[in-house]
Amino acid sequence: MKKMKLFILTIFLFQGICTNVFSQQKIPFQSSIDAFRKQDSINFPPKGAILLVGSSSFTNWKDVQSYFPGHTIINRGFGGSSLPDVIRFAPEIIYPYQPSQVLIYCGENDFPSGINITADTVFYRFSRLFNMIRTKLPKTEIVYVSMKPSPSRSKYLAEFRRGNEMIEKFLKKKTNTAFIDVYSKMILKDGSPMTDIFLEDKLHMNKKGYMIWQKAFNPFLRK
């Protein structure tokens, strides 16, 4: 009888430990999403704005509004994210804002996030995100910003180009879409990435890099 009680007690203790451990484990990037939610609770953005979603190239563009003073910009980039992350959080960082445009910069982080990730993988993930947005927000223009030629990811550049081409062709067959090519504007004549537009990590951009993006974005942004 004592052994049975001890066994039952051990089971309860084990379950308690497991519950505590799992409760402490957060979904990746949940803290960033929580921060957006808190920000929205204080001052919810207006409908019909231009929404930026994706990875750190948007996250680090903290003064993006000053680059486009004639537009209302909502920046919901969260650093390190890949397309599955944007897909997971779309109900929280895309749908509620009902934007006139959603600009997506994501896909670059997908390649080092797992094994056997190819341009086909990124294209499939993007097309899934596209269909989700188009279903929930049929009037919103969906804009993809091409994966950039980051020097630190030189081994992926051929796949970046192929993925960009696949997504561009896909969008050309859809209505109310656009494709912004930043890749070709960030390389030298020999096809190698510019180096003076990146920070020391050779991944994130400096002001020169964002000025290239500003010039590339301007013709596509809606008033």
C-alpha cells in the first residue's frame, strides 16, 4: 500500500514538474508579438495604412516612417523570423490592421533555419502566406520585397535569386500585387554584393542600404 502511495505521489510530482517546464516555454517570437499587442492597446494604428511584416531588415528600420513622410507606415517586422513565423502570427500582426498594402520581407532567414531548405521551400511558404492574406484581406495589395544579397550568406545567393524569380512570376499572374526588386540594386557589376551598405555583420544594412530601399519602394507605395 505504501509503495502504491509513493508511486502515485511520484507521478503527481513528475506531472507538476512537466507542467511547470512547459508553461515556461514560450512560442518563438511570442515576446515580440506581445510587445506589438501592448503597443496597439495604447494606440491602435489607422486602417488603410502600409504594413511592413517580416524579418530584421524591417525590424531594424526603426525610422522607416521618416523615409516615407507622405505615407502611414506600420512596422511589424520581428528579427530572426522566417516565413513559417509570419504565417503563424498572421492573425495578430497582419489581419487586424486591414492595411491598403502589406509589404513582406521574409525568406532569407528560412535557408539557415533548417536542412534541405531550397528556393522551392521558400516559394511554397510564401504562396501559402499569400493565399492566407488574400482570403482574409481581399482588397489589400500584397507586395513582396525580394531577398537581398547579404554578403554573410553568399552560399545561398543563387537560391535567393531563384526564389525571387519564382515569386515574381507567381505575383505577375495575380491581381493587386507587386514585386519590389532590391537584389539587383544591391550588387556590383560583377554580380557580387555591395559591401559598404551593410553593417559589420555583413547581414544587416546601414543607412546607405536603407536609402537604396527607399528609392526602390517609393514608386510602389500607395497614397
